[in-house]
Amino acid sequence: MKNTGIRRFVYARLLIASPPLVLGPISSYLHAMNWFTSVVLFILIWWVALFAVLPLGVRPVADADPVTGWRGVPDRVRLVRVVVITSLISLVIWGIAMGVILSPYLSFRSGFLALPRD
């Protein structure tokens, strides 16, 4: 059975609501993150993505202040567009992060990243 890691990951995704005693060896993948930790991860990713998306498409005011030369607030602020784009980007990044966290390939319990048992 070469694909035991893939098979465990698929079973963990399909049986996510089952109790850990039924799942046996794949139950450790289900408890990698709880819902609160995954929401916190999404908020952190959303906040970082917001600052990456915020300057996109911003146009300064055409006429600067004659005294200070300051242009101030952008000409048209499109916050709804920024929030939608930020949410879409952060959903994709969060999905990739959750896939990596829940996958059996990058685990500190087993595999090449595990500490020696000596």
C-alpha cells in the first residue's frame, strides 16, 4: 500500500465529524487545528492581504494643496472593492494553508520533519 498517506488524508477529510475512536490512526490529522485556531489564521491572513491590496488602483487627488503640496486622501476610495478582493485572496491563501496544515506530508509527529525518538 503505497498511498497510505493520501488515503489517510482523504479519510480524514471525508469523516471529519466522526469521533476519534472510530477513525483510529487518522484521528491525529483531525485534531491538528480546531475551529478557533483556523478562524484566527484566516483573520491574520486577511489582515496581511488587506495591506497588500489596499494600494492597488489608488489615484491621488489631481490638485495638490498650494501651501503644503500635500495631496491628502485618494480621489475615489473603493473600500468595498478592496474588501472583496482581500477576502477572495485570503480565502485562497487560507485554503492552501489549511491543506498544508491538515496534510500528513508536513508533520512533526511522523515523516522527515519528526524529531528522533531516541
